[in-house]
Amino acid sequence: MHIIKIDLEKCIGCKECYWACFVDVIRWDDAQDRPVVAYPEECATCNWCELSCCNEAVEVIPVNPVPYPEPYPKFAYPASYVTS
């Protein structure tokens, strides 16, 4: 599960994070006029909520980030490397 932090001190209530979340992880609380992280376990880690926030009030922290794979060695695929 990922951690999604919303800094309510910075949040201006523009709803950009809510509209950006295509999997409904971030919901909108009309009573308090603020975003709420409803389903963090369903986060796709696309970071659209974080990127769309103009005040940098949203932070997505992947708990189990997937490491990048090691690059193939040059000797295994010599034709794929271009040297200048």
C-alpha cells in the first residue's frame, strides 16, 4: 500500500487532485471542502494528483517501490549499442 499525504495547510481546495485521480483514491469531502484519501491501497502510483497540485500539497510515497532492472551487458547485445 502507498502513502498519500495531503498537507491541508497548503491545500486551497481547487479539486485538481480529486479530478486527476482516475481510480478514485482521492475523494472530495463536501462538508469540510477538502480532499480525502479514501482508498490508498488502490493507488496506481501515477502521481497525477501530486503533479496536478499547484501548491505542492499532495505527496505520493510508494511503500514498496519496484527497482529498475539492470541494463543488459554490452557483450550480450553488441548490435544494439551505437558508438560515435
